[in-house]
Amino acid sequence: MENTSGQGKQAVLPSELSGWSWNWGAFMMNWLWGIFNKTYIALLIFIPLVGFVMLFVLGFKGNAWAWRNKRWDSLDHFRRVQRKWAIWGVIMLIVGVVVAVGSIFLMLHTLKSSKPYIMAMDKVQVNSEAQKIIGTPIKPSFWTRGEISVKGAGVKAELVIPVEGSKQQGTVYVNATEEQNRWKLDKLFLLPKGGAAALDLLKAPQPPPVQVQQPAPVGPPKDAPLSDDKPVVQPRPTSAIPPVVVPPVAAPLQKTAKVPLTEKKTAVAESGPALKKQQAVTKTKKMYAKRIAVSGETSTASGRAKINAGDYKGAIKTLTAVIANDPNESINYRLRGNAYDNLEKRGRAIEDWKKAAALGDTIIQSYLSFLGIGWE
């Protein structure tokens, strides 16, 4: 058959290109394929809505348009070139998918390793009201949405974190700002999926009201007559005969039996060990009560409470005592690192965070990886 390529609309298509023939290069490389194949109608791909339809038009009509608009040496030459376009189209499609997936994972990693995310999850996981609503343990799901952007002189973060517990799922909404290298949570809400009201996690839960028992009234009741209103007692009529006074009879004196000296010594000897035993028991009870009070002050919850209250030095002292008793708990190192960080002791904070990461704390592992700090 005569080579009719490049003759425009008058060109007769070869039988192999007529009918339903699909061009993958035109479909996947679209506008770039159109420029090199002199099919400039492919530039319509940049028009909204029209561009989506144009993708499929190029796939169906690409072979015919390329044959008519450009001069080819032969039909085999045309096929070889179009096959190369198809191969490059597949390569670009694979690269595009890899880049898209990589961008999603990079975005999730950036959000989950940010300071607002870590601060928000710390408060959510220890909130007693949140634990009652969605159950324990509270864990974040894989997907997290949001952005961290520069606003004027500071940085603003808006995050949406899906979480789940043993009872149901929920969503945590976070608004935070950074000023002078310090992050502050402005809003932190938990919206349960079951339809319950949103829970403000920045408000401390109010303790139940304690009913104070009123003391019993002292003195006469309100309706009792006053002292001046006491009924008058009439004196009994006296007799003309004076009463006979009988002198009291003195009781005979009783002699106290003398206790032998040996019995007194035995009583003193028996009371000595009993007294010492009672004193030892009392001392043990006092020591036990003191230990309970000290253990209450040196606990992970106490250290976390001091951080939330802004007592960072007190939190460091408490958590150091906790670590001395249990050096294999990662949460204590993470919290102490947060306290050092708030005191602008970055080096000490990173040391504790590395220990927490080495003990398996996944949250701080992600944060250190984001900072480019090795912890293994």
C-alpha cells in the first residue's frame, strides 16, 4: 500500500490503523505526545472537564491523527515510534503512582512526628473522660489529615486524628500555634463516632461535689423555753416540827493488802516486752504510711500532672525517682525529656528521648526520625 502519511484529512489510513485501534502513548502522555506527533488538538487536555474526555478521545483517535498529521517512513516506522511512546507512558504512570504514594506516606510521617500531634495524643490517652467514652487503650489510626503552615511570625497546626478504643471510634480535632519555638494547644476536642457530645480535652475534669455533713446542733432545740421561762416550782409547806438530823456513820477503814516485792518485779518484767512490741508495731505503721505517701508523689501520673501544671523542675525530680525504681519504662523517659525540652535543655531532652525510643516508644521514634536523629 502507498505511504499516505502526512497528507492530512485526505490521507487513506492503512487497514491496521482503521477501525478501533487504541494508542497508549497518546492516552498516557497526551499533550507531550501531541506536540511531537503534530496533533495539537491534544492541548485541549488543559481545559477543565474537556481535558478528562480528551484523554479517551486521544486513545481512540491517536493512531489516525498521528498518521495523517506527520510524515512517516513506513508503517513499521510508525508502529515502532508509537510503541516507544506507549512504553514511556507506562513508565511515567508507574513513576507517578510511586511519587503519589510516597508523598502520602511522607505527609503522614511529617504530621505524626510533629510536636502538636505528640502533645495531643499524650492528653487524649490519659484523659479519664475520653477513656470512659471510647474505651482503653486509645490508639490513633493510620490516616491523619491536616496541615502545618506559617502564619505571620508563628506557625499554626490544624490536625484531624482518627482514634479508636475498646468501645468505639472517635476523631480528635487539634488547633495549635508555635511562638518562640514553643507549641501551645489552643483547641483539643474529641468527637465520638457514637453521636455523643464533643469533649473538650483542655478542660480539667471537675471532681464530684462533696457533701459536707452538718454538725449536730449543740444546746437546747429552737423550740425549747428560755432559761427565764422555766416553770416556777412552788415550795412545799414546812412542818412545825423541826427535822431530826441523823449524823453520818463513818465507814470502817480497810487496810490495803501489801503486794510482795517479788510479785511487783514480775509485773514490771512482764510489761516490758509487751510495751516494746506495741511501740515496734506503731513505728512500722508510720513507716508504711510514709512509704505510701512518697510512692504517690513519685509516680508517672504525678510527673505528668506536674508537666501539665508547668512545674517542669518538679516533674524532672519526680520522674527521676520513678526511673530509679523502674528503668525499663519508656513513658518516663519521654515525659522527662518533654520537661527538659520545656526548660530549653535540648541536649538532656534528646538523651531521654533516645532512651525512650530504644525501649520501643513508637511516637518518639517517629519524632526523632523526623528530626534526623538516630536512636538505635
